[in-house]
Amino acid sequence: MAFIPLSQANTLQAIRLVATDMDGTLTIAEKFTPSLLKAFETLTTKGIQIVVTTGRSAGWVSGLAHYLPVVGAIAENGGIFYLGESEILLTPIMDLTDHRQKLANSFERLKTQFPQIQESSDNRFRLTDWTFDVEGLSLDELNTIAQCCKSWGWSFTYSTVQCHIKPLQQNKAAGLLTVLKDYFPAYSFEQVLTVGDSPNDESLFDASLFPQSVGVANSLHYADRLLHKPTYVTAASEGEGFCELVDAIVHAQ
């Protein structure tokens, strides 16, 4: 079963760790709000830990992990983990300079076929993947780009804001599984809740890995594109949906 209204969830009392996407899931109109920070405070007060799991760059996420009340943050769709002052590479890359150059070359190849694509503003702060803006690309174009990347030995995903060229097998689920095993081994998968809103969160919705997952309401926009769908869906969208989820967790516990 998938896309059950959150109001019908009856397993939230077990949750001890929330692993959540950021853009379109925590944000409202691309910004954090006082309500979100209050929701974070509510979870931490209840002893529930938070791990941000985002496609945003290493440079952005290292700062967020420092300032937000979270136990850690995964950047670049599973590429890097920030724990305190530590930066932990989750994707094994022998030579980052050579890796970046290969990504840049693949982006230039894409531009010959899609001259309208523009490098994302935070791409300069990345280590493991390469991003460009998703705005203006049709579903057919996104599918073609995915096939191109696959033929060149990369994987590809996209969110509400960005497209990502990245190493094979690098995704949010793979990164989160490593983080849970190495740094939070006390938690069972039934105690972990994954939250997201778009195709780059799809691996977090895989019920064979994470039996408890939630999509904020705007995830319904991608219902026909997701192989793995969230178990529950909130009534509200974006950050308001996350706050709805926090209220439901607190009520259940």
C-alpha cells in the first residue's frame, strides 16, 4: 500500500529518528520558517533525532549541519555525511579533482544536446555530483538526459530545483543505510522515518528498506513517476506538511 493519508498512520509511536529531505519538504517557498524550527525543537525535546538527507551541495550542507538542531546531514544525494565537525565521504572516490573533471565533461556533452541547461549556483561547492537547474526541462527531456548519463556510466536524478549527474549506486537510501549502520546502530528500521517530496527521494520510499516513509502533499505531483511511493502522505504541502507530521508523531507518542 502507498499514499495512505497520514491521519490513518498507526505506527508513529515507534519513531526515534527522522531522516528528511530539505527543499520542498522542510522549506516553504524555498525558505525555512519559524514553524519549522519550532517543529525541530519539538522533536529534539521528545528525544527524536533528525538527519537531513538532501541533494544540496557539500558546501551548503556543512553549514546547515552546524547551525540546525540536527544530529547530522547527508549531502549530494548520499555522497557525503556531516557529523559534528567531521566530513565523511560516503561514495568512494580516489581522485576528487579527476572525478570533478569527468563530471564537467559529461555536463558539456549534455549541453550540446540541451543548450538551455544552466549549471546550478551551488555546483562550485560540490564534491561528488554535478548539478544543473531543472526549470524548463520537460519529462521527456529529463528521461533522455537520464539515458545519456546511464550510457556514460553515471546515474541521474532530479528534484524540484536541480538535476544531478552522480556516481552509479549513489542515492539517498544507500547513504542513509551506511550512516545508520555506522553511527546509529541502536535504531531498528521500524524506528526510522524517512520523509521527502520528489523523485530524488524515491529511494527513501523503498518499503523493503524503510518500512515507514512519508511524502508531504506535493509529492503527489510525481505520483506517476515514482517506482517507490511513500507509505503515508500529509494533507499539507512542503514545510507545512512536515510540521503536520511532527504534530502526528507527538500525538502518537
